[in-house]
Amino acid sequence: MEALQLRYRELSLSAQTVYAELADQVQSQEVQTSLATLSGAFHKRRLKGREYWYFGYRDLDSAGRMIYIGPDTERVQTLVRRFKEQKHAGTVVPQANAAIALGCESTLPKHFKLIKRLADYGLFRAGGILVGTHAFLAYGNMLGVHWSDGGRTLDVDFAHAGNNVSLALPLDLQINVHSALESLEMGLLPITQFGGKTGAQYRNPQDPELRLDFLTSMHRGDTLVVVPRLNIALEPLKFMEFSLEGTVQGCVLSRDGACTVNLPAPERFAVHKIIVYGERPVAQRTKSTKDLLQAAALFSYFIKTGRWHEALAAWSDAANRGPGWRKRLTQGRTALVQLAPELASIPEV
């Protein structure tokens, strides 16, 4: 195996500390805001072998409701324990700016505005997941590194399991994604499909840096998946389900603040990039290269930090899903090793 080329630099201990404190403060503040007027209790639920925290309460009609808090991690456990002791926190803008000044990655203001508004409307509590390059950038802050390449993007991509209750977290929250985007008054227009139905993409004709896509896993047929409780349509993509399992939480930063988002597990994100490499048409070869750069950066991180077993477990999971999956893994691995020869130890399938 060739000498490992580090595709990142470690953030200082100060930057990592400030980010960790900011992420805790943001999530605590968001939970306090969501639950301030509710009377209920915290509960854990097991889903697909993992445990998650929810806040259960009854609405004015005495119907039982559940609000998603997060996966059963030490950080979320601490948040639950301290909930009754904490008061609503003030602005997190100073802490966000301090983290950025120390080297943490920030999000373009217009992109952060979109992500924050959808977070405020409850998209992530309703099972929404931030995917694409913004997820990759969020991993850097979460893992305590700054990526060397693969971080430029014009898109903001979100995913959701749609009506697939076997993948979606068991929530009954209803939100209006379309109204959230309209309220921003940023010129975002839904792309209309040939059949006249509103599509899963939003664009600003006057600003190429404002592009949103809402994605979900493939189902029978390739028609859009309409989710009434989100008031949005989702575009089905092959192999998307791999990124929707075992999500984690991270924090997106901007000089205007910060917000908590759901993210694919980073090891699954990396393997998914290898799988979809060959799915992109030739016209999107630049994006294909970016897929490989992001996968290479994450793989190099897992190797260097002694967490390679996590990436291998995700790789094995994908390889065991059938011949179509193995074919894409083989194709993507070949291209990855050409780009990053030091990763030749990734097993063949």
C-alpha cells in the first residue's frame, strides 16, 4: 500500500472544542424551543437495531405525538438529563463566528438561510436528511478536520425516506416545505414536470447558486414520491436507501448562526459515493470526480484515525446487497484507486 495521502488537516483543539460546545448549545436551544410549551416525557425507541430518543406528549385533541430528539448518544443523553434545568439560550452567532475564525468550515450565507429555515419548520425532526456536499462539509467540523478538496457546490440536497415507514423514523409531525421556501422570498421556483405536477427540484432562474433537490430511495417505477405530510415531492434515486439508514446528527455553521441537521453516517456516505460514481452521465463527470474526492477524503480519515473497520463494515453491507451493488462498487473502486492509489487496500468485490 502506498503512503497514505492525507486529504485533510486536523483542526486545532480549540476549534474542535468550540465546535463541540456550539453543537451542544444549538441542539439544546432547539429542543428547548420545540418543547417549551409542551407537557410530556422523554422516551427511547428501538428501530432497525438502534435506539433513538423522542419526546412524547398529547395535543389539544388528546392525540399522542412524538418529537424526534436524536440517536441514543452520550450527547443526547446529557441533553435529556439537563432539559428541566436549562433555560432558553441566547444567540449562538458569537460562538459560530468563533468556530469559523478557528478554522471550522462555514456554509454560504444563502445556503445556510435555506437549511436553517427548513430546520426551523421541522424538516429534520420529520426525518429529513442533509445530503450531498453540504453533508461532506458538515462531517469535517464534526470529525475535527478541514478537507483539502471536494467541498465546492452550487446545490443544497435533502433526502427523506418518503412513505417508506421501514426506513423513516416513526414520526407523525406534519410540516409544509413548500411554504417554508416561499417564506424566504429568494426567488425559488419548483420545476414543473411534463405531467404538470410540481417536481422535486427548486431553482432560482436569476441565481445559479440557488438549487435545491429533494431525494428519496427508488421504488417500483421512477415516478416522483409525493409526501403529503411534508407538502413536497421527492425524486427517487437508485441506491439512495443506503444513505438513509443509521443517520447521525451534526451542526451546520454560518456567520449568521448554526443549526442541527441529520446526516448520513459518514462511512455510509463514503461508500455511497463509490456506488453512484458510475450512475452519473458523462455530462456530469465533474460531479463524478467530486464524488471520488469526497470518498477518498473520508476513507483516508478512517484509515489514519484507526476507524477503518467502520468503513469496511459499510463496504461489506453494500457488497452483500446483490450483484448490481457489487458491479457499481467494482466500477467505483477502480476509478477511486486511479485517483487515490494509496487506497488500493479497499477490498475488491
